[in-house]
Amino acid sequence: MSRMISAGKTPKITVDVVGGDLSVVGWDGDILIKGDEDEVRFTQADELVSLSCGGDLALRVPKGAAFEFASIGGDASIRGVQGNIDLGEIGGDLSIRDAGSLTIGAIGADFSLRNAKGDIHVRNAGGDVSIRDVEGNIAIDSVGNDLALRGAKGDVKVNVGEDVIVYLDPRVDGEYSVTAGDDILLVIPPEANVTLVMQGDRIDVDLPGVDPDEDATERVVVLGNGSAKISLSAGGDVRVSSREDAGEFAEEFGNFAGINFDWSGFGDRISRQVEEATRRATKRAEEAVRRAERHAARHARHPKSGFVVGRWNWDPQGAPKPPTPPASSEPVSEEERLAILKMLAEKKITAEQAEQLLSALEGGK
């Protein structure tokens, strides 16, 4: 289904549910709706458009559109929409570029944001978060994994489960609060006017004119006139540096393994990697299930023939039987492993038999 509707330059679009993935792109035209005709439902009353879709949904909307999304089952990508966006729950990854203001309830996986004109409030993000270039205030109540933040023009208040890297150019009288379960790295200009209040297992301040204090677990440092206020509270280490490349050497002072320091595409790479891994895993699992079902059906018709798993014939009453001629040293495939595990879960073979079969597949013994 592809349907074009006109609702003005600043329509209000409400989406009750999207069962699959969502893609939204802002443009200078009317509203274009793409999805399975049997899955998409919409109504219109002047500039108010209401939508729902049981599967994947793709939209092109006027750049000035405002959105309210209640629930998105899969991943979501939003580009070039300048009106207010209110998102309830996203089951997978969320990627947003060139937006206005955002209010987000829950993100199941990773969140990537670049270029927002307004305020950002996220209640909960389950995975990694990358945020860059936001003109308004940023508030994140909970991040499950790591946070990378750069280019915040407004105030910042974030609570992160693991590691944090923040590049800040503090504004006069700005207020910034970062709480992390593990390590925090803050990078600020050497001439910043800021009051730093820090606590952590170890505090390392690598700034011109500031003496080290290796034993400190709490420390207050005033730079310049101290007008901006920055509070850093870490379950691990805290480091403050004026080195622009500090993020590239994060392993020197803390565990930032979960953060990618190439800021040019941090969030995009997360999404691509997750999508690719999920796609491969899903395909392998589906193929293995189909293969196991075929083998089970074949065994039901011919009980004496046993199960065929990959290149081996398995008799539940005996040992794995190599084919004739003998199998080559081809390594065991992921599909073969999945098929064996499925038969074990369905109690078609015992744990001992599964172990024997895996051993035979791996070593031909």
C-alpha cells in the first residue's frame, strides 16, 4: 500500500501502534504512507491524522509535523521532523536525526540522536546511548549501558548504569549532573569557568594548574570564576581532562570498552551492528528450526532411519553414524548446533546423546 494524503504543513500525527519497524522522513511534500494494505489503518480530520499498523510502517511527512507514538514493536528511525515528538515505548533501537524536541518513555535497545533543536527527555534507555549536538536541555532518567554525549548547549542531567564519556563546553551558569554506575570521563576546555564536584573510587583531574590528589575519593575544583556547575558521581573512576583526544585513550584510566570513540558515526554503527547480528541470528535459527522439523517428520515416517543433523545420521538408540564415504573435516555449523539443541529441548535426545553428537560433529570421533 502507498497512499498520499494532504494535512497541511504542520499536521499532528498520532500513531497508536506499529507492530514492526518504523521509518519516518521529513520532506516538503504531503503525508505519504507505505505499509501492508491489510496492516495499515488511518483516519483524518483536517490536520489531525491517526494511524496504526500491525507490521512495518514507512512515512514521509511535512518537516513541521508533530508526532505522538504510543508503541513501536521493532526499530524506529526518524529523520528531519522538526515538530515535537512524543514516543511512548520502542521495542528495539531508536535513531533520530535533525529533530525538534523529544519526549521518550522507554527504548528497548540502543538510542542514537544527532542534531536536535529543543529539549530532550528520556525516561529509560535499555542499551547504549549516543547523543550529539542538542541545543536544548538533556534529561535522561536511566541508561542501561553506556552513554556518549557531545555538543550539549543546554543543561544536562543523566543517570547511567555503566560508563560515560561527556565532551562539554560549559555555558555561563550552566548546570550539569552525571551519575554513572562505573567510570566517567569529562572533557572540557582548559579555560572553562566551572565548579567541579566529584566523587568516585579514584579521581584524576588532568587540567592545567590543578595539582593531582591520588588518594581523593571526593573533590571540589574551581576553574576560572566557577560559574558553571558540574557534578560527577561514579561507582568507578572519574577523570576530567582538557585533552580533545582523551576519549581515544580511555583504556588508560577506566573501562570504556562499550563505547566507540569515533564520534562521526557512533550511534549509526551500533544500529547497523545490532541489525546485522539480529538478522543473521534470526535467519540461522529459522533455518535450523525448519531443518529440525523436516528431520523430525522424516523420522516419524521412518523411525529406523534416525535423525539427520547436518552431514551426520543420528540414531537415538545408539551413537552418531558417519556417512559413507567418511565426512571431511568441515567444521560444525551453527545450524547443526541449533538443530541439536532443539531436539534436546524437545526431549527427542538426552543431554548425553546431545554431547556425543556435538563431539562427533566437531571431531568426527
